[in-house]
Amino acid sequence: MAVRALYFEVKAYPKPGLVSFVDAGAHHDMNGETFYRSLFTLRHYFYQITKKGLITHSFEELKQIAIEAEQHMLEKTWGVNTHRGAIFALGIVCVSVIRLAQEKKQFTPLDVHRQILNDWPRHLKNHLGNPESHGALVRRKYKVIDAKHMAMHGYDLIFQLLPAFISLFVETQSLDTVCLFAYSELLLRMDDTNILHRKGKLGLNYAKNRTAKLLAIQCVKTRQKKALELHQVFSTMGISPGGVADLISVLLFLGQLFCEQLRDYPNLKKF
């Protein structure tokens, strides 16, 4: 389901500024084919990290599996970072889900949220990471919440959006519609460090203002049409909310877990 979530994310279109199978969005170094090669390398990663997560709580051992997955990804994409953020976020969620599933036959999104909060904050608090990474530099400069701190808070924003995300899919049966909804809500509610790194605070505020106007459109068809226009604008300006894309993947993973219709959606390839 984790790999399918990554496939769903790149398949959905439009997501203003982001890569899809239709076009490369704001990027010149990657496209849909790059993402496709990348996600195939991650099939073994999610199996390995969940298997290891059942037998050990050693953060260092799990981190090493993620580092190796990142290296395999970079080999297949010729050095392009397509899924580093997803390796981190989906890896965390997958491990917590499998641990929960070992204890309970049935569980709720709230159970998953609590499991993440139980599993990860104490480890992540002591994890320094790379202080020179784009995310770390942006966090220090703009005093925003980065991927690490989102995980430490149990991805509470994801769990706030999940019920509406599932309801909208059940209503529309449209991957494009629910991913555009998720894209818009996430961009408005978080400070995307990729946009901040590329375009600064002014660029992020511009992206949020344009996205707020998009989300205010009630008609789904009109919103999709305006999203296509915004996609061209963001792509030309170089605005690409990569952090948002990572969390869309997490929503798609949890959506499959708790929504049978999304899990069995017939128009999508199964991995």
C-alpha cells in the first residue's frame, strides 16, 4: 500500500507545481518516469523496515534501513531526490501501523495516531540529522516546523484531514479531486520548506494566497480548471511544494488502510 500511495501521488493531476505523469511541474531535473523508477526501488524498503520494526525498537537500525533505501533511490534516479521525504514519513507510519496490527485485529485512525506518538518522539528528539540540509537550514532561518517535528507531533495535521479526505473520495471516486483537496489544505496549513528554500517567505505567502482562492471554489470542475491554470503559474515561477507531496502520500496510504473503496480502486495498478 505504501508503494501504491507513492504511485497514486504522482498519478494525480493537477497538483500545482508538482511532478506528475503529465508533466514535470516546476522541475527540470525530474519527471514522472524518474518517480516511477524511484518508487520501484522502494518496494523492498517498506517490507524491510516494517519487518525490522516488529522485532526491534532500535532507532539506529531502522534509520540505517532508510539510509540504504535513499542510496538505492539515488542510484536509480541518477542522483535526483524524488522520495527522501516519503522514505522518512511513510517509513515511520508503516512501522507504527504494523506494530499496532500485531496487537489489534481492528484499529482506528486515532489508534494509529497514538501509536506514532508512542513510537517516535523520544527517538526523533535526540536525532540531529544533517544540520546543513535544506530543511534544517530553512527551519532555523524561518522558525517553522519541519518534517522531523511533524513526525514528533504524530502527523496530527494528516489525521485532522483524513476523515474529509476519505469522505470526498467516497463521494467523487476521483483520485485527482481528493489529491487536489489534500494538496490545497496541506499547503495552507503547513509551511512547506521546499517553497521556503526556493522562494523564501514571499514565495510561500504567494502560494498560500493563490491556493486559498482555489480552495474557496465550491464547484469541483471549476476548481480543477483553475488548478490547471495555477499549475502553469507555479511551474513557471518554480514553486514546488515537495513537503506537501510527501504528506499527500501519507494520506493516500492511510486512506487505503481505512477506506475499502480507495484500496480497491479499479483504475489504478496494483503493486
